[in-house]
Amino acid sequence: MRHWHFLLIFLISGNTLASTSLSGGIWFNYRYVHDGSESATERDKDTLGDLSDEALILYVDDQQENRPWSASAELRIGPGSFTDKTNNSTGDNFTLHKAWIKYQFNEKGALYLGKSQVPFGWKTVNFWPGDMLHGGYGDQMDVGIKYSAQQAAFNYNLAYYHADDWGETSTDTVDDNGHWGSSTTYRKIKTLVGDISYQMSKPHTIGLSVQSGKLQDLSAQVQANDSVTGKHNAIALYYRATFDKFYAKMQIFTTQRTLPHAYQMSASIPAETKTQRAALELGYTYKKWFMYLNASWAKSKTVGNDIGSVSAFAPGVSYNYGPGWFYLEYLSQNGYVDAHGDIGKGDFSALYASVDYYF
């Protein structure tokens, strides 16, 4: 995930101190594909890559002293919003990546209402291209209600997400790259999520996350009174450690989906998909430089899928030049996660150079 911290603070007369952050940013990206589809490889060989994924991002944050309520929102506009206009609630290249209202009970506990981060395992330092074989279980932003609290060395979250995006048919959670169906197939709804982590010592933390919910059929074949016939489940065990300028994160997780019946029958695909996955992230900070490695592995346990294990690697480096960051990243993978949560085989590698600027 990109980083942003630029705030504007306004002092309002009276007994309440209001802190309102109004900020923005832009980003764009250079990509050179040298191992992918034949057309993409030949195109970039001839053109030396392309400049694309441009976006304007607007942030609004509000918090007032002596008041338990606060709010936060992020609006992305442009092709680089990482939203799919055919599957989002706006029908265009703009979306609310997050939008939540928060009630702070005390220093230890808070309630979030709206579109917020799903507390499942950990997300990668850069959702793209680092998400890779997390495939729908990394940088999730869903719509619902979440309670987060801390008690001694324990942190825990309990959430109910009514759907993975705004509206009645949207399946786009912005950064998950289409891993939860589509507006004409199925979407994720009625999901319960639980997460608990324990800090064993100052550098070491272990955690457990679970989620379980329903899948709504959005295909043309489904009857209106029989649309919620699918379900999904996942469990993750993870570890985090921080040593001065170095950190490490590891995770193993399993996923299961029973696809909605009408859609599954019409598409002639397996009724159930299962996977086992693992992920690793290493990071090191040196002055204004940050070096990192994302790696992930996956294996299908779906009946009839015999492709075996696949892997993906994305080393990268970023430089903080002041108002933003320069990124240089390389992605290489021999498999992928499809829209049904299963594993597919396919080679792809590309070089990415990105820049962002925040104000």
C-alpha cells in the first residue's frame, strides 16, 4: 500500500479543537512486460513499455478533541484507481477506496462503520504488484461494521461485512484484482471476520484470522428468491517481527468457496474450490531508501485441478524524495489466483517503475 501522511490542521475558535486533514496525491507507473502473452511481450519489445495507471487521490480525515466521533475517506479518480468500472458501484474509473465513521469508546477500543480494512492476516507493503498469490485475502476493503480493541499484549478485531463494496451488484474491492467474482457472476456478502494477535515480546507477534460468509449469485440464470446459495471460508496463521530497521512477516492460510449453484451449473465449473497458500515479506530501511521482498506460494486442493504448486516473487526498492516516493519493482510468477479463488498456471514477469506525489 502506498504511504501518505500530509495533513492540514485548522484551529476553530471555541472549546473544541478540530483537526481536519484535507490532502491529495497523484501517481503513475511505467511497465515493461518481457514474459507474458505474446501480444504484450511483442508490444513492449517494440514500444519499450508504457506509461499508464495515472490517478488523482483525495483524502479527507476529521477528528475533534473531546469528541469520540471521527471520519476518514479516500477517493481515487483515474485508470490508476485500481478499480474495475464494469464491476464497481460507480460504473467508471473512480471509487471510494475507504469511507468510514469511527466511534472511540476509550483508548483501547473503537467501532468503525462503513468501508474499512478487513482484519485478515496482513497486507503487503505495496498492494500492487506485491499482492500476487494473496489473491483476494490481502488488501481487502469491505463495507460493514468493525470493532477493534487492545488488551495488554493482545489486539483483536471482530467485524461483520455486509458486502465487499457499495451497491447491489458491485464486487470490486479496489485492490484485490477481481478475485471475488463479477457483477454478472457472484459476489461476497454477509461475512463475519475475527482476528486476534499476541505480542510475545517486543519484536515478535503471532496472530490468527478467520472469516466466513455467503456468496450471492448474480448470474442471469438465478431466481430472485434463491440467490444466496454459495459460501466462503478462510483461516490464516501469521507472524510479524521488527528488529530496528529490519522486519519480517510470514503467513500461511487456507481458503474454501462453494460457488452459487445456478452460476456454477451454467458455467460448468467445479462446485467447490480449495487452496493452501503461504506468503513472506521482508523489509529493510536505510536512510531514505526502503528495500523489500514479497513472495507467495499457492497450491490448489480443488478436485480435478492437478497443476501443482505455483509461486510469485516481487523484489522492490523505494526512495523517499520528500513529497512522495519513487518505486522500482520486478514481478515474476508462474501462476495466479482466478475470480473463483482457485489456482491457475501461467508465466508472467514485468518491470515496474512508479512515482507518487502527495500534497
